[in-house]
Amino acid sequence: MTYSKVAAVGDQKIRLIHGGSEYFELLLKLITETKISIYLQTYIFDEDETGGIISEALKQASLRKVQVFLLVDGYASSKLSNEFISNLEKAGVHFRMFEPLLKSKHFYFGRRLHHKVLTVDSVYSLVGGMNISNRYNDMPGQPAWLDWAVYAEGNVSVWLTYICQSRISNNVIIKAQRLDKSAFHTKGERVLVKTNDWVRGQNQITASYLKMISNANKSIIIMSAYFIPSNQFRKKLRLAAKRGARVQVILAGRSDIKIAKYAERFMYQRLVDNGIEIYEYQKSILHGKIATCDGDWSTVGSYNINGLSAYASIELNVEVKDSHFAAQVEQTLCNIIKSDCLPIAQHQIEQYDFLERFRNACSYYIYRVLIFLFTFYFRRHE
């Protein structure tokens, strides 16, 4: 495997990381070499081979007197056994599940911790879309789902540590130093941490995307695993294409969530009519969330372009304003379009039969109703 180069962006160092073995080898290396602290927060932590390897590394780090804090989502990681959790805690790992507002054995309502982040010693960090599970790793006879992360060194890792600490209560952080938000200055930085947590009034990733599209003049390439943009988002894409920017969107050909794929296809006609190029990834399941614009802006992380990420989940992206890094991202995505994607043309959309069109429309409107009901509740209870 050919790894991408580490790029210097101001005082920061960053590298684009491909999902699968590249990501998990680096994740394991960082955990193994840490000396002071580890913060790992993820949506899914599965009790499989990949989860076993990472949990064992966390336990060994804790036994070396490293402060280890593991936070997982209470819905997506609910199948973790009591024995698995107990073994982590016996080794000294500070384990916690992010809990919803309400839940039972058959019911879960509330925000979900969707971001995936690791910080080590407040110096090194990984932010991306990969969960701790075999699906995101290269296993024998089973290639990983397509996904991305950013590896970073420098002040951005300190900021990410602060974000991780903000999700953990003071009485859990025993020996680790609680960071102070007032110590961070992001003005002029070209590597930035962006968050979305609508309940707390944070919509930085959504705002960055909308600003990027509004200012785009030459090109936009977006890869999104579950692409169901708002009316405002689609309008800005249409205006960008009308200004002459080439807008390319890479979507899943095969999706692990069928209703999301059907809802996406309901929008294909409108997107193509507005000059937006659509490509469906064919090689494996697409799970990546990455975008680049005009050769100088890129974003990588957990944020999908849909209502769930905008309003119902806690999301985390790293935004990079650098021409060399953007060129690398653009070239990588263009290569994927050329070698691994099927372009969706007008005649292909017209070939959908009545049942397919009906199914796609039902999926789209069911999704929109569910998002409306969810966000309406939070609007009434902020």
C-alpha cells in the first residue's frame, strides 16, 4: 500500500489516511507508543477481532500507567458485553457510554455520539469516519468499507483533546489535566476542528460546507455515504454549477442502509438537471465523508450531508485550508471516480420503473418526516 505523505501546514503536520489496514495499523501504533494519555471516542465499538485488538492495546496502555479514556455511543455500541466492559475497567480504562435522553430494551431516543477521534498525549490525533469494527478493517477475503481519516500533529491535537474532555465529567478525569478553552486561539490557523451538535447550538461543519459551496468558482468534489441534502444545500450546489464550477458527488453504489440509498436516488433527477455530476462507487460499500473545493479547501471526518448529521448527531471534522493537501485529496477522489465509479447519466435515471420510483419517493419522504419530528422535539426542549 502506498501511503500519502505528511504535509506541513503552518505549525501543524497532517496526512490523509485511507481506511482499512492503513488506519488501524496507525491507530494501534499510536496507542502502543503513548506515554501520558489516550482519548478514544467512537460511534461503534464491536466485540470482534478488530475490537479485541484495539481493546487489548488500550488495556496494555492503562497497565503502563497511561490515562486511558474510552467513550462509545450508547446505541451503536449497546451490544458490548458486560464481561468485555468489565475487563477494560479492571485494567484501569475509564470506560463510559454516551447515553440518550430515553431508552429501554426496545427504544432509544436522543442524540448519538457519531464522531470518531483519537488523541494521544495531546500531540498526535486521528479524526475520520472509521468505527472500531471488522467492517472498517481489511480482513481476510473481506476488504474494508471505503473511508478516510486525517492524522495530525500539533496544536490541533490539543484542541481535539479539549473536545474529548468536554464529553467526560470532571470526576472521571483523575490525573489528566483539564484543558481550558480560553487557551485556544484559532484565528489564522489553516488546520481547524469543526463540530456539529445542534442541541448545543454548534453547526460549524454545516456552516463550513455552505460557505464553501457559496464561494466555489472552479470545482467541488464531495464524497458522502448517506447524501440527503437540505433544500438550502441543494440550492447552493445548483448556483455553484450555474456559476461554472464543476460539481461532482461520489455516492454509494451499494449501501448498508437501503432506505438511505433509495432516498438518494429520488433526488438524482433534480441534481442532474442542475448540472451536478453523480458517481456511484462500485468496489465496496462506501462509508467515507470527505470533500474538497477549488484546490485550497478540504474537510474530512464523520459528517454526512443529511439531516441526521446536521441535527441529530454529534459530529467532528478536520478542515484544512492548504493547496498541497487539497491537491492530494482532489487527485485521490478523481482517481476513484475514474477507476471505481459508475457515472449516473440522464438515461439511466429514466430507466427506473414505476415501482423503483415509488419506492425511492416513499423512502425520501419517510426520511424527511422522521427528521422533522426529531428536530421538532429538540426545538421545543432546548
